[in-house]
Amino acid sequence: MTERVHIAVGLDGAGWHPAAWREESARPTELATPGYWRDQVRAADAAGVVFATLEDALSLGGRTYEQDAETRRDRARGRLDAVLLASFLAPLTERIGLVPTVTTTHPEPFHLATGLQTLDYASRGRAGARFVAGANEQERANFGRRTGDSTGLDAIAKASTPVRIEQSPHWRAAFREAGDVIDAVRALADSWEDDAIVRDLETGRFLDRERVHNVDIDGEFFSITGASIVPRSPQGQPLITVLAHQTVPYRLAAQHADVVFVTPQDAADLVPILAELDAASTELRAEPERLRVFADLLVVIEPTRAAADQTWARLQERATIVTDARVVVGTADDVVDEIHALAAAGADGVRLRPARQPADLFAIADQVLPRAAAAGILAADNGAPTLRERLGLPRPVSRYTRQETRA
């Protein structure tokens, strides 16, 4: 049973609460400025946060299914492309992993792969990605393709009662596509062997072309023939992460991901989630490394519980949040207690979502991490140079190198 855990943060605009931009501590006019993100991610880096996920969406209203998401005026709007933002942050940070959100529906897998490989170079081996399946109606309209092939996604998401993904052929297809995209990203990352560049000055031979391999995919959703344009990056493959709430995404994570984010409502709720993930991993997982599980908490942190309650009441009065994650409203010690309980229940890590940015992010960095370390529940930085190694994951060997070894 895990007793020490890694702590990550999930960053999203002015914070995860829709009224966060109205707080006195908010910086709503700076959401699309590089300095806003630099200040926060550097603070998390200095505190020892293992990685930061950066939210993204492909429509103005974000990845919500509110009827008026595109037109309402009481929400913070506008964001920077997460992969490009991570690439900007890479040379400004030292240890923290950078994990942008990418959707598997519209961008080409080849572009995703080369962007993430480039981020791995820019960060010296600290790149990851949070893959998101499916797309809402406005995202499809923005791209002008596939506008009529997945309308069932919206109907399921807007249903008044929870609907299981396996009940929808549209959602099942979206998750199959996500798995295929992740496989393609991994394959393209492997397409250059580590020693493909020989740089032989005497012969003028820069590249051993036999060590650069074409990826041939002719699948249900896309086809690829060719190698990546980016040489194999420091980690070999970026860290693959997904968020999962029920069986179909649990199975996606078990088969394809390195890290899964889950949303238990308390430590006891984590136990059956871990059991389902273990069962899915036994059935589906080809990788020898086990799936790492991070539990999500949305946090409001103040010096006292009374102050935190007042802050939460003010936020909720301005806009009611609908969230998948457990909400912890209290002091830094309260958050550490929740982390401790999740660690005892078997979590490998906890991803903290600050309700308000930068206020709760700075509280995480300045108060939660030091307290977790003092309590003996924070996994120490092992000094490994890459994000994968810091999480205890080995560097994958190129599948093509493995084939040659077997031969």
C-alpha cells in the first residue's frame, strides 16, 4: 500500500471555480499572458510539485455542455494553446513535468506526436500529455469536419441523469479513437531509434536511415505512413495520462496510459476504483509497468476553516460549480489530511485543482507541499532527470530496437 505520494496540480485559467475570476486575488486580464503562467508554474516547480497539467479546449465555451457556453458573459473566456504554452514554460522551469491537455478528435495524430516530442526536447525530458476523448458540438463546428458523425456525444453529455458511456455507440467510438491516437503517438515516438543519428564527419553520413522506421497505420479513424520528423526525444515517449470516471475510460487508461486521474468522493470510494483498474489492467495491459493512479481534489485553501467557508460561500453565490472532483474547503492541514487518507487507500499521487488561481495555487506551493513533506507522505524528488523516471517509470525501449534484439 502506498504511503508516500506525488503531488501534481491541475491548472485552468482563473481557477476551476467559474467565479474565480471575480476574486480580488485574481488576475483576469492576464489569463492569456505568458507571465501569468510563468509565475504560477515556477512557484509549483520550486515547491516540488511533480507535474502540472494544463487544461485546454477547442471552443470558446470550453469542454462544457452548457447550452449557452459560447455566449454567456459571466465566465472567464480565452486561453492559450496548452502544448505551445508548455513549450514556453519548459526552459523557464527546472524539475516540474509539463502535461498539456490535447483532444484526440480533431488534431492529426502526427501533429500531436511531433508537438509532444518537441516539448520533450524543450523541457529536457519533462513532457507529458492528458488525452481527452470526444468533442462537443461547437468544437466540431470550429473545425468544420465530422459535424454530423457524433451528435450523440452531446445528447449523452446533456442528459439529466448519468449515462454510462458503454450505452452510447458515439462515445464508445470516441474512446476507441482515443486509444488509437495514443498508440500512434507512441509509435511515432519510437520511429527513430536512439542511435539513428550517426554524425560521421569523414563519410558525410548524418543519418542511419535503417534506424528510422515508417509507421504504417490504416485504422478505423485515420491512416499514417511514415516516420516522425522529430528524432527520439529524451524520455523516449511522453508521459501518457487520461482522466477516467467509469468503466470505458478506466479500460482506456489500463490499456494505453501511464497515469490515470480518478475522482473518488472519499478515500473509501477509491478502493473499488482501484479494484476495477486492476482488473482492467490484468485483462488489457501489455506494458510491464503498472498504471499509476492519481486522485483528484478541488481545493479552496485559507488560513482558517471559517475563512475558507466564507470564500466558498462567496464563490457559490456568484456561480454554482458543477464538478466531478471532491471539493475540499479548509486549511492547508485539511488538504494534507485528505492527501494522507488517499495515500493510505492506495493512491500513487494526488492532483490538486486550485479553485482560484493564483491564490490556491500559491497556497498549495507555500503551505500544502511543506506540510505534506513534514508529515512524511510526500514522495521525495529522487533527482531523476526525466518526468518518467521521477515517477518510477523506466524509459521505454523503441519497439523497433526490441524487434532487432529478438531477431
